[in-house]
Amino acid sequence: MTFSSPFVGIDVAKAELVVAIRPAGDRWAVSNDETGVARLVHRLRRLAPALVVLEATGGYERAAVAALATAGVPLVVANPRQVRDFARATGQLAKTDRIDAATLALFAERVRPEPRPLPDDAARVLDGLLTRRRQVLDMLVAERNRLTHALPAIRRDITEHIRWLERRLRDVNRDLDQTIRSSPVWRAKENLLRTAPGVGPVVSRTLIGDLPELGALSRKQIAALVGVAPLARDSGTLKGKRLVWGGRAPVRAALYMAALVASRHNPVIRAFYQRLLRAGKPKKLALTACMRKLLTILNAMMRTNTGWRPLDQPETPLT
């Protein structure tokens, strides 16, 4: 990375992309459509930036990200929470599109996050299907909760909607299965992950789609990325309670269910869980530790391309 090259922040909205350049201070905007994205790529290729940072915005960034990545522009799609925390740390509390773009450019210059390979088209399809599955499940839960207290006049409508959502969920599950099975690489990964007791199809597909870094990072890095690494909260002589937060919520939710099952049916995780309980650890804390241990084991399995081995599974997988 050439530090004399400019740093670029892009604030993404549905209608436009607002661009800020550091250290020059230039700011400009283009429309968030095919024509605007083409102009953006053309200008940034001429600038040859050291790094471009934009936020994940639920899909509005996809066209720009794909075009910039294809053009070979060094790019990071940042976690919005990390950028917000950075803005507060610099005293920037106001929020407009131009300010946000400038904050992202400053974030790129000061933090310099490492660009990572972006997912290919097939991976984006899988991510879209996983996202849709979570959305359908959320709607199902909401409708079933409404049905409990619904007046007779609307119970039939809610019941019919629940049946429709259940059909949609079956369709999405079928599409997920076909997508995984159509890729030899993903099929091999899923088969390997599911050798671990407690890892079912939902967990394995969530890990493949939402955690492509699995197997490529150390156990500490993967735990921090997912958000299951305990973070210190110490100040002076005060030793604060270690907490886990941040990371990738869909992966954590899937790991929670996997750890819950593994604490009963996986010999390694069950023994670990029982040992923590005997040591006086609260059940929630013990289960979180099981999530982290299961994740590190799966990370080691993916890195070494080795299936589950209950008799000689290492207590702490190598980094």
C-alpha cells in the first residue's frame, strides 16, 4: 500500500454515492445506478487510491463494490458499528451524507483496515438465500405471536399467512440445498462440517455463506470476527467483567444453537460444558465458552481439511 496515495470514503444511499478524498478534501457525488457507478470507477482508477472504504448498507452498496473490486481498486466494506464508534471517538457527532463520507475517508487513512477478497457471485447468491431464510423465519415468529392474541375476525387471515410463509420457508430451504449441492467445493465443506456432532444443515450453510474466512484465520482471529471472544473492560486496579459483543450476529445465532445441541450430544463439548458448570460458571457463560470452543475446532477442521475425530480431537486447536 502506498501511503502517499489518497484515501477514499464513500457514503452509500439508495439514490447516490457521496465520495470524500483525503488528504485533498475533495468531495463529490454520483448517482447510485449503472451510469453513476461507471463514473465512480473511472475517477477512482485515475486517482489510484491507497484504500477505499464504504459501509455495508443492506444491499445498496453491491453494485459499487462489485464494480470497484472488478477494477482492482483496494476496497474494504466496513462494519457500520466500527465506523460509528470511530466517529464518536473523533468527536464527530453530526451526521450527513457528506460528513459520513469524510468520516469513512478518515477511517481509511487512520485505521487502514486490511482489504480482503470479496465473495464471488455464487457466494452472494448463497448469502442472499440465507438472508431471505432469516427474514421468512422472523415473519413466521411475528405472525405466530400475533395469532396467540388475535381477535376471531382476523385469525383466519393470520393463519393463512402463516401457512404461506411455511411454504415459502420450504422453498427457500430447497433452494439452499440445491445451491450447496451444485458446488463441489461447498458440498465438500458442508460434508466436512457436518461430521461434527451438533452441526446440522442450517449451521453448516450459515458458516459457509456468512463466514467464508473459516479455516483461513487463527482461532483468536476467528473468535473475534464472529464476536465470541471475551473482551477486557479493565481500568487501573478495576477488573471489569469480560463480555462478548459485536461480530456477525447470524453466525453467533447459528453457533448458539449448535453449542446447545453439542453440549448434550458432542462428547468433547459436553465434557467441556460440564467441567465449566462444576467450576461454578453460570450456564450462559459456559454455553458461550462452548460456542467459542466449537468454532475454534471447526476452524481447525476447515484449515486442515480433516473431519471430526472424537477420540483424538485436540483440547485447543493449533492457531
